[in-house]
Amino acid sequence: MAVWVEVDLCNGCKRCIRACPYGAMEFEDNVARVTDRCTSCGACIEVCKQQAIKTDVKPKEIPDFSDRKGVWVFAEQRGGDLKRVSLELLGKAQELAADLGQEVAAVLLGHNVSGLCDQLAEYGAEKIYLADHPELENFRTVTYTDVIESLVRQYKPNILLMGATHIGRDLAPRVSRRVGVGLTADCTELSIDPDEKILLQTRPAFGGNVMATIANRYSRPQMATVRPGVMEAKKKPVNGQIIKHEVQLSPKGLQTKILESVREDKKRVDLAQAKVIVAGGRGVGDAQGFKKLEELAELLGGEVAGTRVAVEEGWIPQERQIGQTGQTVRPELYIACGISGAIQHRAGMMNSRYIIAVNKDARAPIFQVSDWGIVGDLHEVIPEMISRLKEQQ
């Protein structure tokens, strides 16, 4: 594969230099030249109006996917209880399916879990693929992968979504490898391209410094994982059709046996369920500074959270971290105190209904996503807010 320039056709417009994402185009004597940094991506070819840039790479044909139908959601359950992220994904699946004119389906694996079908139908699952078997009572990677692979190959979905939980992060890449498709992990937004009708998957990239949108044109199903709390669960009661799948497990998948399940007594703080969150960042200063945030959160009936810096400094426990490497939340009210608003943190809270930012720096990025901003010292602003709230009680 090669890309080259027809010198006689090049007029030195330099469009190719601006279009090349790898810096592989140079100019000598006002004529473009391709360097060894070229990856044959074709970006320069698309912008060259003189058609001076040539390639021997044949355009890849998009296969016919007209037989691929349905937006599927893996309905993760543990101990007979559906995980909240599954209902959130069904809410997003309703939107995607409406844009495609297709059906929403849930994939439910377990033992004696048919009672969960009503709940899935309540949240919009028009079809429920049920695999009920004693060996599926507890999650085991190979057995669950075997079942979902067989379902995908038999029913041919267009889109398959999973929660980015401990189970989802283990299961999704194995399923994608088995069926030979790509996978976009930890998406923060999903939408349908209006022209191509393909799934656009947005996620943080380059350490969270940019948001990248990824599309899969050449294989199905289009697979993505989404972190809990990113999407909104939406009730849409339908008459869910239950399709029972005959489970056939390979001996390899049954080599692992679960002898005992031990749960920690410590309950993890689920910030995704909080209606009000008061969060602090570097500007709070120390653990003592978080005492005032806790007092404000208590008056508002909310929870306290923080940024990665606050966790690393030991001011709050890790389970209360919000952001790309913490939890994702969407409360009714989010009060950001002393938080600059780096994209890694914004990825975890920007879906909040209302955002109030308190920061001394008027140029802080957090103000760009805030509904209300207070430019001032949080150590003066927060006590004043607490005082006013106490007066109203």
C-alpha cells in the first residue's frame, strides 16, 4: 500500500498538510511530498481538489448488514437483582432504536430469574432473550461468553450494549473477540448518525484530554460499554416477548466451580442515586475543609464527593471520587467547590441537571459547564450558604 503525489497536478494549496493527522506531508519547491510517517489513512486524498494525491489502496466495501436488527442490552443481575446500569442502558436503547426503526431487546442470563422479565419490559425491553440454567446462577466468564456468543450468532443484533461494571468489563471484550467485532469501552455518549445510520460512540481519549467519537462501519454487532450513572433510566412499559434460549455449555466453561461467595460488610457509597452532591477539589485545601462541605450536604439532604486530587491527598475516601477514574453521577443539583473542571472530572458529572460552581478563578473551565457560577473564596461562600439555609429551617 502506498500514497504518492502526482507532481504535475499539485498546485501547492497545502490543504493536505492541514488535513494530515500524522504530519506526513511536506512541501519542497511548492510541491507536496509524502514522508515515511504516512499511514495511508487517506485524509489527504479526500481534501485534494486537484486529485494530485494518488494511492493503490482500494476502498474497503461496507458489507450488507440489512439482516442485523435490534438494539440489545445485556441485563446484568446479581443474586436475582438487576443492576441499575442495565435499566439506564435500556433508556438509551429506546432512543437508538427509535432512530433506527428497530426493536429494543434485553439479554438475561441466570437461574430462576424469569421474574426479572417484567421489570425489563417496564423499562422498554420489547424482546427478552432468557437463558435460564443452574450453571448460570453465578457469573463465570467462559459460560456467559458461550451463551451470549450463541445468541448473537443466532439472532444477529445490530447493537449490543453492556454496563462498564466488573462483570461487563470482563465479558464485553471476550464476546467481541469471539464474534469478531470491535468494542468501544467506557462511552459517555451514544447516538445514531442520521446519514449512515451507524452507532456513534463517544469516549474520553488521550488520558481524558479529548473526547473521541468512534464508528464501526465494517462489522456487527456494534458493541460498547457504558459506565453506571451516565445514561438515564426511563420507564416505558411494553409487552415484552420472552424468547427462551436453549443453553448449551462447553465442558471448558464448566471447569471453574464457585465454592462460596463472600460479600464485604462495608457498603459502597452509591453516589449515582444521590439527588444532591456537594463536591470538593484542590481548592478545599485539606480534610478539615471538607467538614464544611459535609455540613452543607447534610442540610441539603445530599452526599459529599470529590476529585481525584482530594482522594489522593486523603481528604475523602476513594469510593466518593467522581470523574473518569471514579463514579459517574447525574444528580438534580451538583455543587462544585474549588474544582477547576478538568475534562477527566467533567466526564463524571456534566450530566447533572443543575450545576453550581464556586471558584476563585473566573477563568476556571468548570464555569463553562455550570448553570450558575460564584467567583469567590469557597471558605467564605460555603459558610454563608450554610448560614442562609439554617435561617430558612
